[in-house]
Amino acid sequence: MKKILDLIKERAVQLLPEIISIRRMLHEQPELSFQEFRTAAFVGEILGKYGIPFKSGIAGTGIVAEIQGVNPSRQTLALRADMDALPIQEKNTTSYCSKNAGVMHACGHDAHTASLLGAAKILHEIRHEFEGTVRLIFQPGEEKLPGGASLMIKAGVLENPVPSAILAQHVFPSMETGKVGFRKGMYMASTDELYLTVKGKGGHAAMPEDYINPIYIASEILRELNLAFSTNTPAPTVLAFGRFVAEGATNVIPAEVKIEGTFRTLDEKWRAQAHAKMIALAEKTAVRMKGECIFEVRRGYPFLVNEEAITERAIACAKTYLGTANVEELPLRMTAEDFAFYSQQIPACFYRLGTGNKEKGITSGVHTATFDIDEKSLSIGAGLMCWIAYNELKMESDHQALKP
């Protein structure tokens, strides 16, 4: 009998055409956050074909499936993929380009789902070779608050029993296909949405004595916030504003200005303090300039932390599967991911799957209209996740794990 490592590698390669087909089907029919009805139905169809039992309709469009190995109650390991797409009009010209106008899988969630389905098929085939249960979580709404992960957790996906750990991967176009990246400990920032309404008094631009210009007030608020948060923060911090709407005209001063932005950090205590500091500073500045500022903070995802032990084991698996030279250490990121909600509940490992290929011109970043992946990466996406899961649930008598 072949060693499990060789078997998983062989099956991941053999299944690549099927995984690519699944990914392309998903890519052609993208759906926005919490609207993944056709996607969920398709995932359920594939799981049914594989003979893997599942439950659908969780948190709306979520799916949870389980693969039971020998002695299924011994331990449960969770694997997660997200399913939603983004409101972007695709500009690629591939045969599998999005058929839904204005919607695109520009963040690789189609690849995540296809890879997890590939891993699931292999794990189902080798279920008599490991002890415990693999819980597959196909999650909606990663791209939109409150985050599908938070709703899936509320629906009980981390209960009965509580998984020993949870893993997920994310496409990484700046990393060449064939490589993966990990970081132990703190990895990604929390994220909050900021909405400001700055009020003044509108009027004719030629009569400054009759109006209070909210554009000047809003500009001063942004200047003050930038000064207060650009340096000397107690933790890495990003405060940025990307939308400023003042619907006046050359000779019309509007009555109010709308501003939208984001706040990100890597410390929960500072996060709460910063919220209060931003609001107070904006309100004080507006009053000083005879205006008003209504400042709303919509609390988003927490920071994402990779638990040391599970991440160390996953790194060891990746080095065995791909070779040490193809496993990289990742820097901290101020981007955010709702997988962070899982990482706040149980030991978690969130790692990056290299999907770029400079020779093929596959270099566009996520959330762009020309994003795509080198589909050869899907074999690694499925196979490596399967190998990590197998090693987490391997039988006590199995001495093959982690051997090259």
C-alpha cells in the first residue's frame, strides 16, 4: 500500500481537471455576499456526488458537511472555505469569465471552495486511515459586515463537539504557484467602518456671512484625525478615508458632507480607545467651527491570530509536502478577514496559497477586475489541506506522517 503522503499527492494531481472545472463553474456564476443560493446548491450537489453528508441553509446560504473517519468522536477538525464574490465588473477575456454583470470572484473564493471540495473528496476516500471527524464549513458573506463567519458561529458550526482547531487558506497572487506562506501568532488586523456626517449651514457661495461651510469643517476634521493617528500609536494602526461627498456646486455651499473610511489595528484595547478618541476629536473640531459631526463606528472583524502550535504543525506539513524552500514566513498585514472570528474562538491557522505566475502574466491583485489565478495551484490547495488535516487526525499507530 502506498504511503498516505504519496497517495494524497497523486490524487490531488489526478483530480486537478475536476477541481478546475468546479472552480470555473463557480467563477462563471459569482454571487454577492449572503446571496450565494446557486453557489450553495452547486456545492451541495458536488458533496452529494462524493457521498459526503451535509446540512444546508446555515446562516442563510452556508453549508456544513462532515467526513467521519475511524472512531469519529475522538477529535473534530474544521476546514473552512468562503463562497461570496465582489461587486466588480470582470475585465478578463477567459472562457470562464463571469456571466453575472457587475459581479466577479475577484478575491479567489471560487478557488477556496473548489480546493476544499477537492480536499474533501480525497479525505473521504482515505477516511479509514485517520481517527476523528473532518468538519467542512462552506461559508457565505466573508466580504460584508457582519461577516458570515460570525453568523455561522452563532448558528453553532463550532459546537457539538467543539473542533480542536480550524484551518483555511487564501489565494495570494503576489506569491508564485508552488509556494505557500504562514505566520504564527498575530497576522491580520481588525477592521471597522467609519461613517461621518458633517453638518454646517448651506447657502450662496458669494455670501459667506450667511453660511457655515461643512466642507471646511470636514477637511479640518480629517486633518486633525490624520495628525492624531499617523504617528505614536500604541499598536500598528491604519486610519484612512476613501469617500468624501459634498453635493454643492461652484456657487452652492451644501448643508452637509458625508465621509466614509476604515480603521484597522492589531490591539483590541487600543481599538476601543481609538474609537472614543476619533469620535471626541471629530465632534470637538466641528463644534469649534460652529458645525456638527455625527460619527458612526460600525464595528467589523477582530484581529486574526494564528495559534502557535497548530500553525507550527501546519508549517511542518507544508515543508514535507512542498519542500522547505517553498514555504515562506509572512509579514503582518493590515488587511482583514472574517476568519478572525473563528480564530478568536478556537485554535486556528490561516495560510496563503501562492497563485501567481509571472510567465503567464497572472499578476493582478485581489479585488481588481483582472484578477485570476494559475489553476495549477488548485492541486496544491486541495492536496496540502488534505495532508494537514490527515496529520491532525492521524492514528496513534501511524508513523508515516511528516516523513518525506
